[in-house]
Amino acid sequence: MDFAAVGDAVILGITEGLTEFLPVSSTGHILLLGHFLGFQSTARSFEVLIQLGAILAILILYFGRLWRIFVTLPTDPRSRRFTAGILLAFLPAAFVGVLAHDFIKTILFETPMVICVALIVGGILLLVIDRMPRIVRYDDVMDYPLSLCLKIGIFQCLALIPGTSRSGATIAGSLLMGTDKRSAAEFSFFLAMPTMLGAFTYDLMKNRDLLSVDDAGLIVIGFVMAFVSALFVVRFLLDFVSRHGFAVFAWWRIGVGLVGMVLLLALPAEDGGEAATPVPASVSQPLATDGGTPPAR
């Protein structure tokens, strides 16, 4: 096994797990890392697979609660409303994502400057929303009305722009509509499960030829790294945002976006100063050499 490829797998897996559920854009971080460190092709194709490690982390941490919701569906109106709300929130991004898939993947995902701008703008908006005074009307995801869930789902559509952040968009939308910070982050966790699984399934169908048996070891490494690091983040995030809010993540986004912009403008094209030539979404190639593109978040 190529040690350089193993290093790529470890870096991408840890980055995916650490950033997937933070409002900082895991896709933006992975694509920028790949662009500046010289393994953008691996990054584009690899994330579609290793994100399953992050999904598994959520399923394990919330298994008991999800199981209780499932078994009480026939008798508990709150369980039925919560389940319907998650599915309703999932639909807008799924619909827009399917319609705009090729444009997003071949244009936006291949333009690092778009990612940097989205990181900065999203960071500024998150900072403003986090600090603005508001009246909390909802502090339990089980009590979110269906209308609120749909509005949060519409906000999630913004995450189809790379660098915006799926969790950042849903958390910002939730806060604007009167949720507390802890339940906003928690709803984002639950919504991540159908959203990420749907994006993974759709991208895999579009790019099923990009997989190779030779890549199995690298996929396992990235999967495990994403799983372990996501477990750590999810355990720590809810208590952190309850006490400190989202300002630190907003400043992180702004900093990463500014550094990325400076590097893009300062470095020559061959060192990462310009975006790579877009690869059509219909073209699929082996994972470790040149590949598909990751699902939008």
C-alpha cells in the first residue's frame, strides 16, 4: 500500500470526522486541503465514502433515543411529528440537489475561490446570528412543529454551495426562527442522517465506476478515522455550544476562508493558485488517481 495514499486517507478521514458536524463545512475543508496539498482528485472521490464513518458515529451515540422514537411511533404523537419533521426537512435539499447536481459538482466544487468566499460569508452571518438578541420559542427537537422543520430544510439548500456548511446552514436557520442553541445543533445531527445517506447513495449511483478493490484498505482507514473523530466532536459539541455559542466556529470559518484566498491569489497555478480543470460528473475514474466528487453539505 502506498504510504502517501495512506497519509491522504488519514488526513481526509480525520478532517471529515472533525468538521462534519461543526458549522464550518467539512466539504470546504477537504476540497481546500486537497487543492493546496496536491491530492484534490483523491479528496473529491474519497469523501463520498468516508462520510459513512461520521454517519455511523451519530447512529451509535443516538441509537437509544432513535430506538425509543421508533418503537413509540404507533402510540406517541411527538414521535410521529419528529419523524415527519426530519423527513420534511430533508426533502428541499434532496430536490434541489438532484436538479442541480452536475452544475454543483463540475463548476462550484472545482472552484476553490467559491469555497473561500462561502466560508467567509457564512462565518460572518453565523457570528451575527449567534450574537443577535432573540426570544427562544423551541428548546426540544421533539416539539419542533412541521412548519419549522420545513423552513430549516429550506435553509439546508444553501449548503449545496461548497463551503457553506450543512450544519451551519441548518443551525443558523434554526436560531433565526427561535430555537435555542443546543436543540438547533441536535436537530442538525438528526437531519444529517437522511441527508448524508441520501447524498452518498445518489453520488455512488452516479459514480459507481470510481470504486476499485485496490482502494478497500484506504477506504477502511478513512472510514475509521472519520468515525473516531466524529464520535469525539458530537460528544463535545452540544455542551460547548450551550455554554459558548457558535462564535468560535464563525471566526474559524472566516480565518480559513481568508487564508485560502491569500494562498489562491499568491501561489502560481501549478501550486494551487487556480482551480483545477473541471471534471465532468459523468466521468468516473479510480479513487487513488482521479475520481468523482463528494456530496454537497
